[in-house]
Amino acid sequence: MTGLESSRRDGSSLARSCLPFQACRSLLNTLRSILRIALVCFLVGNTVGFGATPSLEVGRKHWAFQPLRRIESPAVRDAAWPRNDVDRFILAALEAKGLKPSPEADRRTLIRRATFDLLGLPPTPEEVEAFVADTSPQAWERVVDRLLASPHYGERWGRHWLDLARYADSSGFHNDLDRPHAWRYRDYVIRSFNEDKPYARFIAEQLAGDEVPGADEETLIATGFCRNAPSNDDNMGKNKEQYRLDELDDVISTTSTVFLGLTVGCARCHDHKTDPISSADYYSLLAVFNGTEKRGVPKESDDKAKAKEAVQLQALIETKAKVPATHLLRRGSLQNKGPEVGPAVPVVLAAKPLEFPAPAADAKSSGRRRVLAEWIAAPDNPLTWRVLANRIWQHHFGRGLVATPSNFGFKGERPTHPELLDFLAATASSRSAGS
């Protein structure tokens, strides 16, 4: 009798052969139960980890949304040490903890620190010796002025902005296609830093370069800010509208994190889990950008032959005033349209709704992005100027006063020195308004 026949007659042998299968089935059932529990937790919003979305009333009390305060520099015991108001804030915090400032750096160390910080390059031996030998009270100011006037300043500090603007020379996805004209935006940023361009104008050119007063090729190049995201133009699939919305999602997300320090992009498929930002807020911002299209722009030239050649710029512009209707998409799906929404800024950030005037009859664009840019750059917008002041501090000293420079929301860190942050933000705001 063969072993097979024996197994068939002997039920115990068959049972023993099935034991590994039964163990696997038991394990699979356990895993299914765990997955069901995890899915339920996910669908109810994982209330243990996140809690309910803050209400507007609670949100409007958040520290980052409060108006900028007029902060006077604090009194200090060692009145001889501070040389400016920032020194007084630093010294006051040290004295409150019973600490003293570090010894002053010698001149060779000081010029090396400043030169690396502002230019990313070491000083020349001649520059070091000249500073060491200069005993005038204005020696330090002359060094700083010289460094700020150097073209390398824009190259060094422009890199920080290019990181925020997710600048790249290729598309990043699929075939990682080259972007042969991306450098135009890079050079625009460098020029803007070297020209000490007012921050309000810098914002407006990048978000609405075709709508600003005096729009020209330079301001159109600036809208490359909205075109720097990873793209998949050679493999976008059959649903081109979904791909377009995905690209605009990056514009909305980047605009909110870079200028406002808020993760508005998290509200695309549902209300934000931790900040008082709704899906309606997200799609109202989409309504601001929904009339835009990607375009290249011809370069002006005296040479007629060259003028015929269209120089492809990474521009995002509007060519007509009428904007397609924008609907709230439930769960971010084009197949699940909700109510129509108009252009607006997040409700929690506006004491009253922002007005988006209807465009003139002969207008070539809706004007919505210009309105948004002006609201972002307004002197009384506390988020914009706190975020800017914090980024400047971060890149000078290695760590921001707020340790989460692109998240000033409820899950971001609170400032270590809130009075100093507001002092710097108010100073930046007032100087921009004066310019």
C-alpha cells in the first residue's frame, strides 16, 4: 500500500498535514481583524492622535494669527554691552537666566563668520588684514555693506529661497525631463536679492507677474515660482484635468507654506486635521489659481531672426478674465463634486472676507492672484512677516526662533523668543511699507 493510500485511510495523517495551513489561516484572520480596527480608526479621524479640527473661535486665538505687537526693546542691567535693539533682547534673556554673553570674537574670526554667512565664501587674506588694521568706529559697518553689495550675496541667499521654491533643473518624475530654461527663474531670484527688491513686490511678481503694474518679461519669469514643482508631462495619463489639479495643488501648498507657514494643502481631501482650515478654504484658494495656464513667452530682441524664436519660460499666467467654475471636490475626487466656491483666503485668517473685484471688460486676466499677493504682503498680515523674520534668523544662526519655519500652525513649535520675533517682524513690515 502506498503512502498516499495510507494517508487517505488514516484521517490523523491528513489532519497533521493540514496543521500548517490552519495556522496560516488563523494568522490571516488575526491580521484581518487588526486591519479592520486600523481602518475604523482612520475613518473616524484617529481622534486619539489628532483630536477634532479646532474651531474658528479657538483658531483665531492661536499665537501666530495675532496682530503684530509694538514691542519696545527691554531694559538690561549691563547697559554697556548692547549695540542695538536685538542685542538688548538677547542680553535680557541671558540676564533672566543668570547667564552672561560669550566673549567677543576677535576681528579675524568676526570677518570670517560674516563672509561665510553672507557670501558662502571665505574672506581673502587682504580683506582680513584690511579689517584688522581698520580702527575706525565704522570698520564693521563697511565690511557688512561691502558684503551685501557683492553679487555673491544674491547667489548665497538666493539658494535659501530656491530651496523653498522647490527649484530644479529637471522634472523629477518618470523620465526626469530636462528643464532647459529653468535657470531664468534662478537668475531672477539672485537679481532680486542683489537689488534688495521689496518683499511685497517679490511676492507679487512670483504669484501674479502677469498682473502686476509694469509687467514685463522679468515678472513673467518670476511666475516660474509656480512652475518649479516635480512634473510628469510625458506620462500624465488619460485624465489631464486631474493632472492639472495636481499641479495646482502644489502651487497652493507651496504658496501657503512658503509665505504663510501653513500647511493648507492638507485640506484638499478633508478638513485639516489639526488647523482650523477647511476644504472650502482650500478650494477657495484653488479658485484664485484656476484660470491659470502654463505658457512660454517670446523674448524681445532687435534681431528679427532671433525674435521669431520662442524662448520657453516656465511661466504660469492667465490669458483671459473668465475663470472656470471651481467646485469643492469631496475627498479630492473629480467624480465627487460639491458646491461651487469663489475665491477667498482661509476664513480663520481674515477678520472679514477679502474682496476680489470683478475684472474690467477688456481685462486679460481675472486679477485674483494679484489680490491674493497684496493680501499676503499687507503690512498688517502678521503671518507673512513673522514667517519672513523667522527664516532670516534661521539662516543667519542655524535655527529659527520658531523651530518649524514652514509650519506656524497648531502642530508647529511655539517661538522661543516671541517678543524678539514680533520686534523683527514689525521692523520688516514697516520697512516694506516704507519702500
